[in-house]
Amino acid sequence: MRERKLFRRSAATAQPWAAIPTCSLLLRTFFVLSVLVPALGCSGKPDPNTVVMVIENSPTNLDPRVGLDGQSERIDELLFDDLCTRDEHFNVQPGLAERWEVPDPLTYIFHLHPGVKFHDGRPLDSRDVKWTFDSLLQGKIRSAKAATYRPVDHIDAPDSFTVVFHLKEPFALLWNVSDGAIGIVPYGSGDETSRHPVGSGPFRFVSAEPDKEVVIERNDDYWGQKPYLERVRFAVTPDATTRALELRKGSADIAVTSLTGDTVLALEREPSLEVLHAPGTVLGYLAFNTRDPILKDVRVRQAVAYAIDRMAIIHYLLRDFARPAYSLLPPESWAYNADVPHYDHNPERARQLLEQAGYPAVNGVRFHLTMKTSTEESPRLVAAVLQQQLREVGIALDIRTFEFATFLSDVIRGEYQLHTLRWIGGNEDPDIFEYVFHSAKFSPNGGNRTYYANPRMDLLIDQARGESDLDARKQIYAEIQIILSEDLPYINLWYFENVMVHTRRVRNLTLNPPGNYDFLKTAELAP
């Protein structure tokens, strides 16, 4: 496999913050608050056998059949094995299934790797795979993920190491049984899995305390390459300044894409720390509730897009640790279409569209909108800048911040006007268009949380999923991306660069495009 390209930034290449061209006082104030606060008391020296990784929020559910948020899926990938994995180019590779056949578009036959055991010692076989998916399909476990697998008609387990999926319709099954999509749980697993997950992955679950920590340890009986790390503690640290201070004091070891750009530039001057960065596919986006009386008008959504100066945010706030996004798919995807309408910063055009939509300015304000986001610092800073930019075209944006689980619950129930979130990993395959934009997948039955409906979109998505010719599929997905850029249920903002800040006592660290936690499988502690 080709080595991933990583960049190690040093103080010699860093730009001092004072040298930034004059920008808004607001952004300068953000920097002062996030970096130049006096050092606060932090915890003591870390356990010599434990790597401490600071994360923004607790995973909402570590049952791999249920958890949808980024922390749940990333930690689940360490605790559970999927039938398949993905390489750095998003190609599906063997996982628990050492090989498979597809005799026709509606039949997938998987042959399992022998000798795999769950963390409690039970052998993993075809019955466990069948149960994992049947528990979703038959409603034994309540989960939004069940909608993803509705094209599955039934599953057979003819022997201990063979699993046969029978589909009702063509479906990107391989992608949806790989890396983070859904890990395999033991036969009979129910709701207790969320409290004490038992998987077959390279790490085993030790404990979890909401809003405090998740602790995992090495699975010494792992069937594949065993990790070098003995134990990992994910310390939930919502405040970005505190995360930075923990790293600087050495009481935490790793933070991944969870610090402001200015903070990263400051920390890379610390002799005890090192910074890695590489291109990423994690998408930051702004979503509209298209059922809202104001936002159902596409002219309003387009006006919001024209009002946003994403390049200024990328440069001054994200400090160029991101690249602009014009599709849900990353440019690395085979189905990516770069030739779509762009909404470059144009406040005058935004004002024209708002006038056409029947919203004249009264005392400088056309209407109010409310945007929900999490309490984590980076989204809050972005929201504050968006508030400033939208005010310039007469839109008064009110910001409401919530603890992440509450925020996500509101989004899933459609209780919002605008929200900001990230797609992590799921946007690397075009099958995500069905999950996010098909009218049959309105939340909570899928990921269509904008309640976007377009018959032409539904037709194209169905055609693409049933098309076996790759070139024909690519053309269909190209049209899908054009329509989405015109209708704008989302504004795709940027792809975050993966940035890891770590202490020098941890080594053999790598980054991959999805920004997941796979590096913990190969990382080592210095003697």
C-alpha cells in the first residue's frame, strides 16, 4: 500500500498570528481568548502505560448498530470488526470476510475468517453476523441505521463461516458493511451492548462515564495485528482551550482535528509537542430545514450561500487547515463532479435574491433565523462569524448552542432552522446521496434531516444504485451533484485538514483521509 503523505509542521514554517493581514476585530479577539488565556491547573503526569486522547464530546452510543455520531463510530472501529475494511483510496478490502462473491446484483456471499473470538472468548461465526443485521431489520434494536439496510431481503448462514445476503434491489452493500458502518456483535446482543460493548476488535472496552471518559485496553487475543498500546483513555474535554493546555502540560497525549487553527499554530512552537497534518475528507456543512416557511424558498438558501465568505473563514479562522467544498463527496471520490454551480462570496447578489423572495430590509433587518450548533468551541466560532456575515445582507442570525447529544437529538427530530455538522467517512461513497437526500429517508428513517424532496433526485438516485456500469453511474452522480448545488438543501463549506497534535512520548502515528482513530492500532509509547 502506498505510504500516506504526511506533513510535519515546525516553528520555522509557522506564521506568527500578529503577521496576519488585518481582519475583523472579532477574529483577533477569538485568538486572544483561545490561546493567550493564563495556564490553568491540569491533571498530573499520565500513566506510563496509558495514552490519553482528548476528545470534544462523549460518544452517544457504543452499540455499533446504533451510534451515529463521529465519536461513537470512531471508537467502535477499535472495539468491533466489520465484514470489510477500506483502503486509503476508499476501495473495499477484506475484514472479517476474507473473501466474497457476487454471483448476481442481488446476492453477496461472504466467507468469514476462521479463528476470530469476541472479547469474552466466544468464537465469532456466521450466526453472529446474521444476528447483527437481523436485529436491525426485525426491529429488535431501535436505530436509524435500520433504514440503511432495508434493501436487504434476508440473510442466510448455511454454515459457520458463510453468510449470504439476499437483496430486494441493487444496493452498495460492500460499502455499508465496511469500516465504521456496522461492527459485528455477538448473537443475542440486545440493549446492554450500549452499556458494555463486546466486540472482536483490536481493543476491548473497559469503562465509560458520560461527559468524562471512555477507557479501552489492548485485546491480547486479537486475530489480526495486535496493538502496541496497552491502554487508551479518551478524556472528554469540551473546551478547546483546556484541550490545548492539557497537551502543553503533558497530561494529555493526542488531539485530532479538535483545536482551532490559531491554537495549532501556537502549540507547534512547544518543544514537547509535534504536529502532523494531511488532506482530509471530513466535510463541514450548513444544513437548512426545507420545511421552514422562510427556508423552503430556494432563493433564500442561495442568498445565504452568497452571503458566506468561506475563503475568509478558511484563511483567518481555520488558518488554512481546510479546503473549500463544493460537493458532499470529497475530490478523491471516483464520483466527484467539480463542474457544479459555485456560490462565491457576493453580498450584492444575496441582497437581490432576498428582495426577489419578498424580504425587503426594515431598519437593516429582513428576517431572523436561528442556527443550532454544539457547545464545542470551533463550531461556535464559525457560527459567530456566519452571524456577522449574514447580518451584512440583512439576515439576523440567532445562535443556540447545546451539549452535543441534545443538539443531535434536535437535528434528528427536525427541530431547527439551520444547523452545522460534519460528515465523517460516510461521504466518501456516493451511496450517501440516497441516505441523505432521498425523500424516502426523512429522519428518523434515514439521514434526510433537511426534509429535502425532489422527484427527479429520487429517480436519479434509484437509477444510480441499480446501474452496474461504472461510467454510467458516474454520469448519474454528476447530475445529482448539479441538482443539489442548485437546490441547496446543504451548503457544503469545507473539507477539514486532518491535524494531529501529540506529545513526543507517542510515536508511529499516521493520519488517513477520514480522520478516524486507526493510528491507535499501530502507535507506540517511547521507552
